[in-house]
Amino acid sequence: MVLDIPCKDDFFNMGDSLLNSAWDNFITLLKDYSEYISVGCEEEFEEVFFLHAKPKLMSSFTLVQQAVEFYLKGNIAEVSPYILISNDARNWPKNAAKSDVNFSEFRTIDAQDLVKIHNTFSENRLDEPFKVWFNEMRNIRNKIMHSVSSKDFIEPTHLAEAILTAHGHFLGSHQWIKSRFIYHLNSPSNRIDFMTEREKEGYRYFEVHEEISIAVKALNPSSVNKFFGFNKKSKAMECNFCEEHFENIEFYDHGRWRTHLIDTLVQSELSKTSYTCFICENTLNVLDAQCVECRDTKINVKDGHCVWCKNDYWE
């Protein structure tokens, strides 16, 4: 009998974990680079910095490829996990016919055959653009892994695009931010006792804000629109809804903590008085009028209060 048979969720959870690890590496790298630049660096610093980061970028790109393979295996396992076992019985565990054997002891199908097997058994076949992208990713990874040339390395933005493409294909478009909230919710740091639940939530919002801001700054407008669903060049302002979460952090300092943050409350293309945050997804309808207290020009239509100082405009 075969024991510990994996299901789709087992493979998808591993795929999610690998993508999130690759994303953490990407964000840490760009954040470090930004902070070095902010204090002043030599003229060739960028080239030296990313050449030094080549092993981390390569290993992170490999994580993305492995994540895609786990997602493919998950879809195959949804049909039947036994399809994943190599069909050559000579490679099966020696005592499989005489005693119980764990599924992990069987040799599984080769990664190069996953797409073909997926499309043979799955109802939802992979389209041609995905197959081209997946093969290109495997070729790039193989080329760089076997190259010692300083010119062959993964650009940080290419890594981010690979992560977001993989996640979008298997989990749906524009779902990465929600996935990152779940990732932070399940992080060990969310198990700390000395912080209240409201403060932990504040940190989650801030961390997601910071990392998405770093990514949006690095990606070109077409990629931002493709992966996050908004126009990078649109008018935007600080999200007052998210700011309320930030203020639950005991030592939060609006002036000092927003170094990497961008404005996320984006103006609607249909209405100049409607703004939606692509992080928290809240919508704010405003009246363009000057607050007598803070001189801000955005008044919340819903309650008549200034968006920032909360002064009642109608009084």
C-alpha cells in the first residue's frame, strides 16, 4: 500500500512557499541597493552590487522554476497523484509489493515531461504562450547556471516578472498582494506575544506596502498594469485607510517610515474624484476643497471630514 499520498494543496502550498522566498530575496536586494544609493556611492557601484548579488538572483530564479513545477504537479495530482509516478516499474521501491511504501520513495516523472503530461490529463490545458514562457525560463536558468560570464545574470526585474507571471497563471491575475498578506499572516513574527493583534496587523500592512512600493518603482508601467492592475502614471495620494493601520504600530513615525513607500490611492480613470487603493482595495470619494485647518485639498464626501486632519469641513 502507498502511504502519505500528496494532494493538489500539498504541491500548491510548496509552490507558494518557493515563490514567496524568491520574492523576499528580490525585495531585500532592491531595498539594500536603495539604501546604499541614498548615502552616496562610487560611480560603478550598481554594476558591482548586482554582480555580487548574482548567486542570490540565480538561486531565486531557480526557486521560481521549481515553484512552477510544483504547481504543475498539483494540477496533475488533482486528476490522480499516481500519474506522477514514473511508469517504469523497475524503478519502483524494491519492497513495494511486499510492504507499505511512502509515496516520496517512488521516482516521479521528469520535469521536462510535466507540461505534456499536464495537458494530456488536465481539463485546463496550458496555452501556447505559457509553454513558450516556461521553456524560455528553463533555458535561461540552464544557461546562467552553467556560465561564469559576468554578463550572464538575472535582472532583478526579470525575477519579479517571473514570480508574478507564475503566480498569476496558477492562482489568478492580480492576486499577489492578497497572497503576500496571507504569507505575512502565517509568518513566525505574527506569533509574537508582546504585540497586540492590531499592532501585528499594522506591521502586516506596512510590510506589504513597503515591498509592493519597491517592486512598483522597479517595474515598468506596462508590467505594473499587467501584474497589479493600475496605471503607474495615474495621479495618486497616500491611502488614509492604510495609514490608520500603520498608526497602530507603537513606534510608527509617518515622516521617517515612508522612505520606500509610494502613494497607493490611485485616481479612477472614470472619475477624478474617486480614488481606490490597490493595496487595501478601499475606495475614497472626495470633494476638491481646501481644509481650513491643514490646507489639504481632499475632503471625504462620505462624512465631510478632511482626509488627513479629520477636521469637519461643513462646520
